[in-house]
Amino acid sequence: MKKITVVIILLLLLIATEILKVYFIMPFPGSQKGDTINLAYFIHHSIWSIRIVLFAILIYPSFQQIRKGKLWEKIVLYILIATYAVIVYAFNFKFLADNIFEQPKKKSFAKTDHYSFGANKLIIGVELNGESKAYPIEIIAYHHQIRDTLGNQPIMVTYCSVCRTGRVFSPFVNGKYETFRLVGMDHYNAMFEDESTKSWWQQATGIAIAGKLKGTALKEIPSSQMALNDWTVIHPNTLVLEPDHNFKEEYDSLKGFDEGTVKSKLEKRDSASWKNKSWIVGVVLNNKAKAYDWNMLQQKKIIQDLVDNTNLLLTTDSTGRSFFMLNRNMDGSTYHFTYVTSKKCIIDAETHSLWNANGSCLEGPLKGKELISMQAYQEFWHSWKNFHPETETYK
């Protein structure tokens, strides 16, 4: 084999390695469909070793070809070297996830009566030790994570707009506080890297899927997704994350995400049922997962079901923006409900008391009682079935 051929092959291999380092963990065509996370992790964390080995092999023959090679050989080498330089810049700076999606430069909170972003905005709400905060989805969907403190505890509020998954985690790993950065995605789900071990963590599950801590899970902190005005009914003293005006254009690009009308194909809702981009509500009880069609919920207003011997009630409010997953068991009894269209509320068959969508009893013998809220999520169907492959579906 000619020397120039070997040099060209090695340069192409070097270029390919730089591309693949980012390709497998960003939403390029075809990049998110295979199980390539282990290969991606190896390339990502071995890139300098690969570079040094290939550079060591390439330097002398490349220098010789530039000095003594034919004109066409020199031109090809110059083009490949220039291409490599461009690729290194693009794939190590421009296309890095945490360079594309920056952390807030200014983080401030407002009381709801002074909040300007919109009372009907969807939020991820968290309550800890008597304190509550709301994080608008159209803000955290850009940043992907917000590091904060609530109830004197550090928390990590995360969101992946391509999966429509909101999760809140404790950022402690084996008792040590960790800092995470957005490193890319796996199967279209945001992925974070911890500073200490460089392990990669899945946003939808909080599980490390590559690196020294593979198999370790972050502790999830209960959270709720709903419209801000519904959250403030339950938590009237809540604080709400304000938009960082340094990112106005980025937030504007997500306008319509709440409704699923955002322009991006990766984030836009499919209004049909059980399609990849259809909305579902998912719940997991003792490792048993079940998904509920968002369209059915909007039509019926309530869905009653039994999952792992737990009697559930899934409801939505009159605007169809908020949802609530509730336990129908209370004080040793199981209640059965009907939606009353004329009153836009729910009535139980046992006492004929009236309830609102969030599980608070408004009138009747049970007035003042509240059903226990259960952790549930609204997300795209492709995400739920991928991360819960054994899920059942309510039909």
C-alpha cells in the first residue's frame, strides 16, 4: 500500500473519531437509534489517547509527503488537515451540549402576585420541608437543569424537551454533593456527566448508564407538573423562577412548547394517540409501569384504574393543562368517582361529596378531605416506552 494512501486513511480515521465523539450523543440523523452508549463513552474518554497515537504515527509520513510528494498528494493532505481543524473546532466547541444549552447567568424568584411570565404556564413544582418553588417548563427546557436549594436541601431540577420529561433529583452521590453538566443525549434523552467520576447519567431515570458509577441511581425528589395557577392553589406561598433575560431568544424559541405547538419536530406534539410524539401520563408503582393516553384523559376528564393493587384516579382540570394522579383509597375505604360536566367537578359514589381535580373535597360529608397525590409524569410516548419497555397501556 502506498504511503500516501496510509496517511489519508489515518487522517480520515482521525476525522471520523472526532465526529463520532459527538455524533453518538447528539441528535444527528440516525445517532439516537442504536445502543451505542458504551462505544460513545469509550471514544469520549479515550479521545486524547487516540489523538496521541494517531498523531505519532502520522507526523513523520505526513511531513515527508508534504516535502516530497506529488502536487495532488500535497493538495489532498492540506485539504484533510484543514478539514480536521474545522472538525475539531466544531465538534469540540460549537456542538458541545453544555455550550449550546448554557446554565442561567442570573437566577431569581418572584412571588406569584409579581410574576410576569404567565399564570397559565406549565411548571415543575417541588415542595420540601414546608417550602415550595415552581420552575416554568419553557425556561428549564432550554437550560435542561437548574441547580437550586429548597427547604435547606440542594436539588437538581431537570427537563428534557425532546422526551418531555421533568425530573427532580438530589445531587448527592454516595453521600457527596456532585456537580453535573449536560454532556449530550442517549435515545433522545438528556444525559449528564458528574464532575468527580465523569459517569454519564440518564435524565429520565436518574441512573448512571456509563462510567465508574454505572447502575447507580440518583434519589428522585417528588415533583408535579401542572399550570402555575393550579400549583398556587395548593401552594399559595410558592416562589416562581423568573426568566433570565440573557436568554430571551432561547426562551422565545420554545414558545408553544407547553401546548405542543413548538416548531421543532423533535419537540412538537403529535395530536393522535400512541404515536411517538403523542402525550401520555405515566406512573410506576413497585417497578410496574403503566401509560395513559392524554387524549382519552381530555375526553373523559377522569380515569380510574388499579395498578399493583393501588386504586388510582387520574384527573385533569377544566382547562386541560394540568393533571393529577391520586390514590382512591382514603381512611380504609376505596372511592369511586364520576365526572359531573355541569359542575365541572367530580362526585364520589359512596358519599356523593364533590371534589375538584386535585383531589380536594369541596362539598358534602367528606368536605376538607384530600386524596393522596401520587408521582406521575407527562411525556412523549416514545420516551416512556423506551425507558419502561415492560409498560402496560390503558385502553
